[in-house]
Amino acid sequence: MLGKNFLKAGVIFLLLFSLWNSYSKLADSRVFINESVLKAEIASTPRQRERGLSGRESIASDEAMIFKFEEEDFHSMWMKDMNFPIDIIWISKDKVIVDFEKNVPPESYPEIFTSESPAKYVLEVKAGFIKENELKKGDGIEFDL
């Protein structure tokens, strides 16, 4: 009898762990900017957007995080608990760059960065990406979310 209870408890634990693990993982997408292709994690829930890249040690030059918001608006970003500098790119609902900040350092926290124009998406990439890829306002970006 005791063995069956442990087995039931183990099965319940595994089911709950798998459910939690599936909700905590971020979906991935490919982002195409000029000649670059990035593997981007998608932060689409309030919890995922608040956490962002915080607590990570680094980000590779071909990686990114894209923040998807419900509405196009003046979305603000910060560097809370960040360990490395990033470039921040604000993107319109039409997938056009409307603003960006280059080489934002972790030490800038609690400063808040907000786009000059409404955006539906925000893309965070390794610092230097904007310069290396000669990005400018008005450039188009392709991705599927």
C-alpha cells in the first residue's frame, strides 16, 4: 500500500513538473535583419517580459530576445539584474525599426529606456549588433511569432 502511494505521488510530481517546465520555457523564432539571422526567444507574457535577459551571463552574437506586446505603445525597458550590455531595438506593428539604444550597460539600472515612437515589439541583442549591421530607423525586420 505504501509503495502504491509513493508511486502515485511520484507520477503527480512528474506531471506537475512537466507542466511547470512547459510554461516556463520560452518559444523560439528566427529574426531576419539585413543579412543577419538571429535565433530569438519570445517573451510574450508579463512575467517573461519582466524577466527578459536578467540573470544570464551573456548572449551570443546570433541570439536575441524579442518582447511581444499586446498593443503598439511606448514600451519601456530597463537593465535590472543584467550582467552584460545590449542593444535595444523598438519595432512597429509593421515590423519596421522605429527607435534603438546602442550599448546599454547593466550599470544604467534603474534608468528606463523608452522609444520615441510607438512599438509593438522590442528586440534585445548583443551590444554592437546595431553598429555591426549598420541598422537605422526605417529598416525592415522579418520574423514569425
